[in-house]
Amino acid sequence: MQNEFDETKWTLGYEDEDHKKEIIDKATSTAELSKRWKNFERDVTSDPFYHSKRGRIEKLRDTSFKGYWRYSKDPIRVVYYPEGSTKTVYPLDVGTATDIRYKKKSSK
């Protein structure tokens, strides 16, 4: 039974089952990513806005990612959107430092 006074617990949410499968498949594509995914789940369900290790959780500054946050623990990067009203964290993309979408530059 969940403590009714536990105000700090967040949950992970997904748009739909296809999106959930896509995210989980990326997050568990290697043993190292899978291990770090568990760290991500634990850390952002505790507090999606803060981590005691500097740089682990940061708000993305690019205007095209307004309201999005990034979790980083080598080699994993996760872009997510925390929704305060429902205390739900929506992972949007998972990857490594070289293939995560928010870091990819346009070819223009």
C-alpha cells in the first residue's frame, strides 16, 4: 500500500503501448544501457528535476525542447517531459551521447 503522505514519488508514463515498446527496446538494447535505464527509473521517479550529482539531470535550454529535461549517466541519455499535475515522467527518447536526437545537428 502506498503511503498517502508520500508526495515525492513519480511514475513513468508513455503515450501508448507502441511508444512504450520503442523506448524500452532502445533502453535495453545493450547490457550497459539496460543497467543505466534502471538508474534513470529510480532517479527520476524520486525527483525528475534534481539529482545530487551535478549535470545528471538538466533542463534543456533549446527553445525547440521547451519544458523537456535530460538525464545523463554514461553511456545513456534520456530526454523526458515531467508532468507535475499527474506526477508522471514521460520518456521521449533514449540513446547514447552520439545518437540521441536533441544532440544531432541538422545537415543544412
